[in-house]
Amino acid sequence: MTEVFKVSSFSESFRIQLRVVHALFMREIITRYGRHNLGFAWLFVEPMIFTIGVATLWYYTRSAHGGNLEIVPFAIIGYSTVLLWRNASGKVGNAVNANTGLLYHRNVKVLDVFLARIFLEIAGATISFLTLSVFAILFGAMSLPADLLRMLVGWFLLMWFSIGLSLVVGALFEMSEVLDRLWHAVTYLMFPLSGAAFFVYWLPDNFKTIILYVPMVHFSEMIKHGYYGEIIPTYESLSYMIWCNLVLTFIGLALVKYISKKVEASA
């Protein structure tokens, strides 16, 4: 009887927190984009504009990106992967300060505040990626993926990575405002190392070993592998991606729990 009570209590608590995160998610949309004009559409229109700009630039400089390789899907896939983890981790900086008043409610936790913003950015980047891909395919600028399942698995693993990274970064932001300012610079420095603009196969052998320590490279390689198939050899490691995600998620949850005690106590 006690076990049944515990299970039902856990499931009920989980449903409550899901409703809390959903409410915070909708609040973020209204606060950031408003109720009028494009409103919610800006969630994915904004990243679409950036991606189209990058894809256009790479299209006209395609000779430097791999000869006969389809450059439009290369640009869409590459830049979309960067937007996913960069936007998610970059928008958690002031999440707690902006929602301090809500922490007076018993059911609203620091983790909920972080997750609402992270899910919002993930939704925006994902919708942008899907929309651009569909239109590119319809207009003949992009072929159908060689292995759609591999692409989807790679994207979901990257979403998981973005959640873990954002929890770590968000918690560290609460500990130091300096880190908040530095992180945006770090994300731009990470762009050329993230695998968005290259295949590992193109790199010199002595540099391949080094670049494969960067987790983002593996996600990018897997998604591009799913699209291009066996045209170009890829170097992703599924076990490395999963371990990185597990470690980041564990550290992120531990840090959020640590700062929650201080933040919720002062709220």
C-alpha cells in the first residue's frame, strides 16, 4: 500500500512540474515576443533568418567548402546545430533574476525556470531547422536525407547535450556575473571548432584526434552522416556522445540543486 502511495505521489508531482514548466514556457513566449504581429513565429523566424544568411554566404563561397558537396544543406545543418546549443545555453543567463517573483510559489523551482527557457530555445532552433529543410527540399536546393533515422537520433542527442550544457552554464551564471559575459564570447570562439563548417575527414590526421575531443563535433558529424550517407567518411562516436550527455546532465542537475537552496531561500 505504501509503495502504491509513493508511486502515485511521484506521478502526481511529475505532472504538476510538467504543468509548471509549460506555464513558464508560455510566459516566456508572451514576455519575449508579445501577443501581436508575428508573436510566437519569431521563435523560429529569428533563427531562420540567421541560417538563411549563413547558407547564402556559404553558397557563394562554396568553392572553399568541399567542391561538389551540396552546400545549402551543409550550411543549414551546420549552422542549425550551432544555434541549438548556443541559443539554449546563451539565454539562461538572467532566467532566475527575471523570474525571482515566481519562486515564491511552492511548486515553481529554479530547475523549472531553466527548463522553460531551454525548451523554448530548443523548440525555436528545431522548428527553424525543419522548416528550412522542408522548403529547401521542395525547391530542389536539398535532397532527401540518406538516413533520416540517423539524423533524428543525432538531433535528439544534440538536444540532450544542449539541456545538460545549459543547466551547467545557467547554474554557473548564478554564481558569477563575469561568467555570464564571458560565455557569449566563448560560444563565438567555439563556432569554428564545433564541426559546423567542416567534416573531420577534411582535417589533417594529427588534428583529427584533437578535434574529436570536442563533443559538438560528434553531433554535427552524426547529423551530416545521416544526410549525406557514405559520400564522406564521418568520425562520430555514439558512446562518447552519450557519456558526455550523462556527465553534463549529472553536473548540471547537481549545480542547479546547489544554487536552488540559496536562491529559493532568499526568494
